[in-house]
Amino acid sequence: MEQELTRTIGIVVVAAGRGERAGASVEGPKQYRRIGGRPVLWHTLRHLLDWPRTGPIVVVIHPDDQSLFDAVRAQLPADAPVFCVSGGATRQISVRKGLKALEPHGISHVLIHDGVRPFLDRMLLDRIDAGLSHDSPALLPALPIADTVKRAVDGLVTDTISRNGLYAAQTPQAFQFSDILDAHNRAAEADHVDFTDDASIAEWAGLKVTLVEGSADNVKLTVQKDIAMADQKLTAAPLPDVRTGNGYDVHQLEPGDGVTLCGIFLPHDQRLKGHSDADVALHALTDALLATCGAGDIGDHFPPSDPQWRGAASRIFVEYAVRIVRDAGGTIMNADISLIAEAPKVGPRRQDMRENLSSMLGISLDRCSVKATTNETIGFVGRREGIAAIATATVVFHGRSA
């Protein structure tokens, strides 16, 4: 726990490249091209800022891109710990400048990430953080190579290389800060300038590099087609968040003068036994509604041990569940209740029951269904020992996607 509290993480985002393979654009280099209506770099920074472990972020930019970066920075929260420095002629030089800019901040660890990988996710960052907690000096997110690998000379295949033990490297790569800064300084002093990523510098410096599972979504945008596909991914209509909840309830019958079902009293020579009015239909419906947003069941909110609910109208429970659904951003689309009972007859009051549901749920009558069936004299229902109900509710949640 002490180690967890003292570990502070800074981030270097490399965004100084020219991106020639992506082609020319009036929007500038590829890190400033728009996907989903915002620059690639904005998406990258937003994901990093949403991670609770993030400390100071330094973005290494090309000296000619200051106005482009300023426009991105203006779209982020004013208090976000994001600043920039100018990079150099190579990625290696740019990263070293970023590390030196972070040095005064007293961080213990650093993530180094490509600015054109805008789809990194929280789970990947958490896996990296878990690796850092084990005192690893260097972590490399990577995925096993799935394709067959060929070696070729002048366009002719010379041999096939085994995929065993081969991985495709990703970023963010993570390091103990002092270790990677020292490795970069030593590489610069030795005039080693051909490293393609920071893990290779760590390997050269003798640091143990540990693999962590990468993410298939964490792609690097390299050519124009990559940018077009990323834009399509972000602008495509999301799948609607439609959820269906089910509820089941049963109450025992005992001698009495009638039962209440869907809020309607039906005269009968028995009554339903329960702490409230024992409206088995509305209890099942309450559970169905709560299920659509993972809010437990009726017993969690209205425990039968609580005397205030003795004899209470079950409409209270349904309307409470409706508020929970709406507060979670849900719109109730329909409700269907099946009653299983030998008696009394439900048909003559079915319309009244549907109107009750329409009122409680705030939806039109055509979205409310009540059905009844017998149990063909089989089981406890067939012996008129109880009544059961099955309810289904469909809710669409807004502002979310499946």
C-alpha cells in the first residue's frame, strides 16, 4: 500500500511527426486530422486524462505545430495537467526532450505513448499500472503476431519465420522514470540514434522488459485509410442500449374476500397472503423494472421486515422502480404481465389493469399487456394454493451504447 501511494505517473505523448504516409491535408499532420469531429490527438489525451492514475502530461510537438496544438489544448479542461515542448529530428530525440520536461515534476514512473494511438482503453492502462506495482523497470504492451511472417529480398520470399515468441509492440510503454531517462541519456552520449521504440533503448541499457497484454483496438493511425476507418468507427451510429428485465413472484392464497392484481380488486373467496397488499403482478413488474438497470429486487428496497409497508398499495413499489429507471436515463417502452391462476377470472377487468399500468409507467395503453392463464389444475396454482405472475419490461437507455 505504501508503494502504491508513493508511485506517481507522468506521461510523454509523442506528436512531433510529419505523418507523410497519411498524405497531405489542410488539417495538418495526422495527429491533428479530425476523427469523430475532433483531432486525433484530442482523443488520445482525453483517454489519458480520464484515467485516475494520470499525472502531468507533456506532449512533444513539432515547432511548426504550436497553433494546432493550442487548438487541441483549448478543447481540454483548463485545469488538465497538459503542456507541450518542441521535439527534435527523430522520435528518439523527441522522447528525450519530453522526459527532460517531466524531470522537475518528481514523478516515479512514466508512460511513453504515440499521439496517433487514440483508442487506448482503461483496461490496458490498468494492466500497465498493475505491472508497475510489481517494481518492473520496463513494461511493453504487445500482442502475439497472428499472421504468417515471411522474409523477402527484392520482392522474392527467401524463408518463412516461425511466429513462436513473436509479438507486435504497442504503446504506452512504461518505465521507472530515472531508469529510462538514464538509458536515453546514455544512448545520446553513445550516438545510438537508430532505436525504433523506447523498449529497445531499455533493452540496450540492460533493463528487463516485461510484456503485458496489449489491446487489439489500440491501433496506430499510419496511412489515410487508417484515419478514414477511425473516423467511421467514431461517427457510426452506436447500437441502441435496449434492455429487457424479467420478474417472477408468487403469493399464497388463504381464505378471504378477494385479490388485488395490477392494482384492481377482484372479489373472490380467497385473498393473497403478503406483507403489503400482496399484488403479485405488480411485485413481478417492480423486479422486472429494477432488473433493467441492475438495481436489485423489490426486497432490497422494500424489505418485508419493515412495518411501514404493511398493507401498502403495490403501486408505490412500481412507481419507485420507474423513478430509478428514469434517473438512470431509461425510457420504458413496454410492460407485459402474465398471471397464472385458476381463479378469479381476469378477463373482465383486463382493460382496467392495462389502464393502471399505463398510468403507473407513464406509457401509452398499447404498450401495456396483461394476460392470464390457468395451470390446468396442476401444481400449487392448479390446487388454488397460490397465484404466480411473470413480468417483462423493455427499457431503452439514452446516452449509452451497447
